[in-house]
Amino acid sequence: MIGCDIEEILEISPQCDERFIDQQSVPELADLHIGVSGVSTLQEHYKVGRKNPMHHALLFSVAGEIEVTTESGICKVAHGQLIYFPAGQPFLMQLKSKMWRKVWFELDDNSVWRRYLANQPLVVDCRQTHQLYHLLSLLYYEKSVELRRPLVKQLDGYIKQSLKVEHTSNADEQRLTQVIDQLEAKLHYPWTVDDMAQLANYSAPHLHRLFQKQFARSPLQQLIEMRMQKAKYLLANTNWSSEQIAEQVGYADVFNFAKRFKKSVGLAPGQYRKSNKSA
């Protein structure tokens, strides 16, 4: 088997940036049975092999991709995916792309984590990668115990949530959900179909077919619909100007925004606000 040839390897170039968070800096990790964790941006050269790891490892791929070798074979892990390495089983990770950004956790090999990890696949799509990246980055700098407490609670929630994904569900649906989540979070961004396809790790034509099947709209039509829904909410619930709202939902030109809004909703932004403004 391939895994039998894996040795202890640690090759990391100076261009790699790794920030470690352990129980000494964040004692609350002990309550979660997490020994050490970190956020890493890896470039140039990165090759790490473990022959007989003492801990379970969860790695959340935030950007880029990595090549992974285990006893099951070789696979590539893209952004928006979760990798699970069980304790006692060898693995090798090699950077084959320009960059890989990850969030990672070493978990105690105890009954708590064995229960959660009992049926965990090696690689699975994951919606929590960006949330975990930002949470752990905040924890790295936060010195206040009081302010760390809610962050640690959220961290625990997102990790457990990622392990409760219905792994038999349709992979296309999971990736579409990831795309929609990113669009919703960045409606101001000038998205193209190619951008969305890259997020899903699909070709643009395949993504178009999936959007038509799921939403009966093209990717750009769905984006416009989401932007108009957000604009309706902002018009009804804030005092922001049309210019501010237009910018928030991805329109640099307020006149183009107003034209699109009226075409989609049937009312000009000002008319919609008068009819729907909250008390």
C-alpha cells in the first residue's frame, strides 16, 4: 500500500507563514480536547509526512489546493474542503500549486473525538472553512479571556457542525451552497461566472446547468436576484442613500442600480422605500 512508504518529513520554505495557537496561549482549547491549532499560508515549497501520528487532524482548505497521499491513494484537495487524518494512520501532504491556505486542528485521540469522527471520510466539502479561518485568526491575537470565550464557543460549534454534514448528500448541492454563501457574503464584489465556477471547482457550463436545475436561473440571474433582495431589505430597514445601497449590492453606478431595481421589482427604489419603510 502507498501509505507504507510514507516517512516522517518536514520541508517548509521560508515563504510559508504559519501561526500556531496552543493551550498555553488559549487555555480554553483544553476544554475542547484540541492540543494545538493554527492558520497557515503555504507557498513555494511545503512537504509534510507523518508515519504514525498520535493525534487526529482536521485541516480546512481555505484557498488553493494540496496533494494528499494516504494508504487509500493520492488525491487533490481544493478550497472549501475538509481533510481528516486519523491518529495512527500515515499521510503525506505536498504543495503542487502556487499557494495553499488552511486552518488546522490536532485533536486528542479520546472517546469524545472518536465519537464525532467515527464515520468521517478522508475528504468532504465543507461550508465552514472561511468562518473557522477568521475565528482562529481572531483568537491568535485576542489576549482577553472574556473576549475569547464567545470565540471559542463559536469555534467549537463550527467544527462540530462541519462533522455533521450529511456525507451521502449530493456533492453538487453542497458546492452550490458554498457558492451561494460566498455570493451572499460579498454582494458588492464584481462577480463573473468564471469566478463562481472557480469557487465550486466546476467548469462554467457545468455550473450554469446546476444553477438552472436548482434555481431555474443562470448564475448571473441568481446573483441579480440576491442583490435585489438585499437592496429591498436595505431600503426598508435603513436610512442609507440609494448610492450607498447600490454600492453595497455591487453597482458602482446608481442609475444602473435604479434601472435594474425597477425592472426586477416593478418600483423605483424611492417608491419601494416609501411603500415598505419600517416604522
